[in-house]
Amino acid sequence: MALFMTCDYYFKVRVPIRFGDMNAYGMVNHDVFLTYLEIAQAGYWKNIANWEGYSQGIIISKQSIEYLRPLRASDMLYIYVKAHNLNHRSVNFSFQLVVMKGEKEVLCARAECECMFYDYQAGAVRSFPDFLRDKIRAFEGLS
């Protein structure tokens, strides 16, 4: 059982596990993890950057997940989110998916993604606006 240290993750969100997320074996289907990551990332953008983009937004250019243990309907799932490698056109996110087992958090999965700022009207990748970069830097303690 992998225990997890959360010392350098400052954003945490609870994600409910729904009945429809289950497969025939009573475990969360592997593709649902992507939805969980999307929920966590949307929470990060809204709460940390106070931003919800509609004409411009964030697109995921790369994503990977390392599954460590199955999730079940009875699990209480939390996702830690951390932004890093922020530059003018992209930012990377690390995710740690944990469940509570008594008083301890048990690591279930790790994930990484690279995001780019996208202008839907122009149909092109753009530079991250300064206000978003500044908010992420301030929250994460990045220089």
C-alpha cells in the first residue's frame, strides 16, 4: 500500500465516485480517471486563478496516468494538483489521486499533463495571459 506525502501540493479537491463510473467488476473504469483529472484541473483554474475560459481556454496536449490500485464506489477520492514548468505557451500539472483509509491517505494513481492556452475563435495556441501566469506563480511559489 503506497502512502503519500502531500508536502508540496497546495490544492486538493474531493471528487465523488459515481455508480456509473464502475465497471462490471465493481471498480472505477480506467477511462473515468481522465474525467476525474479534468474535474480537479477545472477546480484548480477556478479556485486558484479565478478563471473560467469560454472563448479562450486550456487544452491538454499530453497526458499520462500510472494506476497503482483500483478505486471502488465506497472510496473517498481526493486529488492533489500542482502546476509546474510554467512558460509562455504551456504549463505542466502533476496529480496525485488518494483515498482515505482510516486517518491515512493511500495513493491510488499518479498523473501528469501538459496544457496549452488555446484561442477557440482563432483556432490557435496562444501565450498564457500574464494574469494567469502571475496567479499560478504566486500560488505555487514559482519564480
